[in-house]
Amino acid sequence: MFVKKLLYSLSIVIAIVVYTVSCTKIRTTELGSGLIPAVDNVNVFDTTLDVVTTLYSLPDSTRIISGSDHAVGIMEDPSFGKTTGEMYFQLLPQLFGTYPFGSSRDSLIGLDSVVLSLRFKSVYGDTNSIQSLKVYEIDQSAPFRDSSLGYPMSHPSFAVTDLLAEQNVLFSALNDSLMYLKSNDTVLTVNELRIKLPNSFGMRLMDYDTTIYKTDSAFNTHFKGFAMKADEGSAIRRALAYFNLSDAGTRLSFHYRTTKSAKPDTTVTEFILRNRANANLVKREPTGSPYGDRLVNGFNNQEELYLQSSPGSYALVQVPGLQNLNNRVIYKAVLQADRLEGIDDGHFTEPSLLFLDAADSANNRFITVPNSFVFQSNSAPYYYDPGAFGGFLLHNRFEFDLASYVQGIVTRKEKSFALRMYAPYYTRPVIPVVGDGQIGLQINSTIARGRVVISGGAHPTKKMRLYIVYSKL
């Protein structure tokens, strides 16, 4: 009899627990979990709103400044198509106003070698790529000059003249150590691409007299700089290599013999990037790829979204049911998109971070997501907390915390915007809480690095969706 009563009591307790759990109906998610109240007698519910997603290419006028890593190479990605990167730069004597090669031109005995060195930083794509990198001289007629703003990466290619050198490069070996002689000393270096240029080119620069080396503008009338491009006939075209022009490892080294105190002496003079005459031009060609096919298919709600970092693409996300939600207390509202399997994801990895802003079509501008984007003036280069707002890939899913944005819509009847999801290198949305001016946010640290396929609003099993946890008023 006692056992029957005990079982009966336990069954009542279990029923109460099951009923309580069924009332709260909470599913776990990464963002906003701390907002759910741990309070008795509060019934918490959840719901999921469908979204409509459309894929677009993103015209990008981002300018690459001299201190940024520059992308060079040809990358053929089976999911996203072809990317090419080429760079232009001018290396100058470290001091103008005097002849840079010894006491005078008359003191020269001979030039042993002239070497272009580039500081290697990283590779994106297949590191087994083997590409022929060509070094040209920029044509004197080209409108290439020192620019504090840098050139847009969409700028047309600058005219070039003589091919100075060509070198086959295995990208996986770019971070190997190198040993060479410098003024009779053995130098060991790493992460450096060294390309030997013709002595005739070096002697041309060494033959310039002091008047040409008096100012940088005088020198510029005789030498515009270098261009580096990958050859289309390269053996394996599946990656971009990144070089930094402002690093001390980037230089033009003249190894020569001169007369010093009436005796022969071996020495070296180095030209460096002293000004901001540089350009990194990056072009995407998606035609014929799965990404390119989806750009032109005309569907308004797509199953798969192909997001490519700058210069790349974006998804416009609309939530039709959001504007008509009745008033409620929003504890959590998370925009969720699952990562889908792409081709060769092991080589062509996802961007470091996705970003979300809002399309203010009435004012022909993009703004940060109202209420949910919190501007932080002292947290450059993001100026916000990505860990709180979202955009990282976690557990094969991207999430954005929109709880405050949704609360403003359901309580204060604020506008529900179409949202733009993308992976910019640099973006300049309007931040309404700061003012009407645009503020630059650097979202990803390197140009043209990263791509990912995510679920769209029409995916049959993994729809992008807005998941909301709330309580009724």
C-alpha cells in the first residue's frame, strides 16, 4: 500500500515537471541565453519566424592602404569562381637630397646584384599552388601616384612596360627560411620572397645623377614603380599570397662595389616604401560557378546563399511576419543561419566574421541594426562587441542577437528593415545613435579572404530563421 502511494505521489510530481517544461518551450542557442528569466510563475514561450533571402553581388570601393596586407595571385575556387589579385608599389631611397650609392657616381666599381624582397604574411586557398609571379615596371604614362587614401581595389589595371623578372613560386614554401650574403655577412631570414632583377635595371637607377635623387617628385619622373601579377599559365592557380609593403622585409637591395678610402668596398643600399604609392587590385569572376549561377537565377527566396568576403556578395534578409507581432516581452531574438557544405571547404575557409546591418531604403543608405548594434567608441577597429552582437561561426552556425531590435518593433512600433548579411573587409554604415555620418568598421583583417555557403530562407531542412523567446503581457 505504501509503495502504491509513493508511486502515485511521484507520478504527480513528474506530471507537474512535464507541464512546466512544456509551458516554457525553450530551445538552447548561443546568443541571448542570459536574458531568459529564472523566475517562478513566468510562462516563457518561443516561436520561429520565416525569412525571405536574396543573394546579390556587392560592388565594393574599398581602398587598400599601404599598411594593409596585399593579395597577389590567381585563385580558382570551384564554388565561387576566379579571383585575381595584383599589386603596384614604388620603393624609394631612404633619404633624398643626396646620391644614395656611395659618395658619388664616380666611386662605383660595379653592381653585383639587385634583389626585390617582399615580406610574406599568409596564404588563402590551396597552399600547394604553384604560380609564376611576374614583376613589371609601371609605365611612366600611367596615372599611378602617391595617394594617402589608397586606390579602390576595383580600380582598372595600370599600364606596365618591361617585364623585369619572373619566378615560379610554391606558395607553401613562402614561409621557409632563406640564407643569403649581405655585405659579406650571412643573413638568415624567413617569410620573405626574393626575386632577382636584371643588373641592367639596377645600373639604370644607379646611373641617375644627384639631381634626380634630389626629391621624390624628380625621381618619380624617371621611375614610377613595380607591378606584380600572376601569370595565367601558372601550374596550380588556387590561392592568393599576401605581402606587406610597409614591413621592413619589403625592400629593393642593391649589392655593389664602390671605392672607399681609396680601397674597394662591398656594400648594399636599400630602397623602401617611403610614401603611399601602392595599389592592390582584386577582381572576382563568378561566371560558371555555383555562386555565379545563383546570382543570375532570379529567385527571390533561395535555398543556398553564397557569401564571399570583399569584394564579394551579400544576402538581403527580410522577415515578413515581424512588423505584425503583437506587444510582448522579448527575452531573446536570434537570426540563425546554418553553414552548408561547399566544395573544397578545407582549402577555401569561411570569413573570420560576418556582419549584419539594415537597409534604410527610404533614405537610400545602410544603417546599423537599431537598438541591437551597440557602438563602442574605444574598441577599434570593430567599434562594437562581435561576441555579443554575433557573426562568428560557432557549432556550424552563424547567429546575430536581435532581441533589442525586435523589442523596439513590437513595443514601440519601430520599423522592420530588410537586413544585409555579408563579410566585408571594411564597411561604412550610418550609426544613427552617433549621427548621420558614416563610420568605418574593419570587420575582417584581410581583403578577399574567406567564403561560406549558408542556408537561405527556402532551404528544405535548414532554413535561415528568426528564433524568438518571449512572454505574454
